[in-house]
Amino acid sequence: MLPFYERYWIHQEVLEDFSYKWPVIKKVIPVNKKIRILDFGCGKGKIFGELLMLNPQAEIIGVDVSRKALDFTKKKFPKQKFYKISDGDKLPFQTNSFDFIIASDVLEHVYDTENVFSELARILKKNGKILISVPYNGKLKNTLITLFFYEFVFDPYSPHIRFFSKKSLRACLEKVSLKPLHWGYYGRFFPLSNGMYVLAQK
């Protein structure tokens, strides 16, 4: 899996959904607070940079599975801390370490979903919050995909290996005692939205 994401980040320069996703999800990110934030799956640092501008008082840390992506991001933000992680491993942080975690369009790329939800819950402080965004999969949208866009969405070369509905994402959160507080959608219009997000609390 790792060699795939090293190749992936060589060519991946632009977050295609950023222009319509970020204006929506940034509204639930804490600002003007001296808190500790984790950018889980920071990639080449597009959202990481936005987090720094949004809340310059926060301590923001980035993690990713790709060494190439992290090397690129470290050059952009040399004063910040970054850690390389592996899918399925324990995260390199103590329990109850972060006030806020953002995982923006990351979990659809993760093989060991049980481990990642457990680890994210472990490192989140009591009453801490986590923001997750993923591509939206609803019954009507999936029906249309099956009829007209199946080969495009389920391209065997696509990096997406997990597909979340609101119901399945809620179940993953509640399994690790994370309580959903707010749901939202972005891109197109509901129920054909490109993505969805949830803000949850420990």
C-alpha cells in the first residue's frame, strides 16, 4: 500500500474538491484558541496551511503515510511538526493528546478502519472534537452511479477503497464512543452531494 501513495503524491498537486469543501468545513474548526490540533492525513499540506492561517495560536501537527508528501510539506512549513505513520499501526501520540482532529477526505483511503477510528478516539482529549469529511454515498446517488457512472466511480485504479454512508460513518464513530454533533454536505446539492462531513465529540 505504501508504494502506491508514494506514487500518488508525486502527481497529486491540487485537492480537486477544495474550492467548495473548505468554505463549508472551516466553519466548525476552532479559531483563536491555544489548542493542539492534528491534521490526520496532511498530504502536501494544503489544509495544514489553511489551519495555520485560521488559528495561528494553535499547535498544529501533521501525519501521513507518504514520506514524499511529508518531505514536501516540511519544506513548506519547516517550523511545524510532522510524523510518518503506517496504516494499521498505533499513532505516535499519547492517549488524550489532542483538542481537535481533522481527517479531511482520508478515511476512504484507509485499509484498517477499525484501527484508525480506535486510534483517533484514543488520542482525542475528553470533550475534544473531531472533524471528518468523506465522499458522500447515499441510496439515490448510488443508484444513479450504478446505472450511469459505475466504471468511473469504481475505477480499479482509484485510491478510494472505503465508501461511507451517513449510517455507516455514524456506526464507526459510536463504536469508539465518539458522539456526532453536526452533519453537513458540500458539492452539488443534497442528496447528490459530492461529500459529507461530521463533527463529533469524545
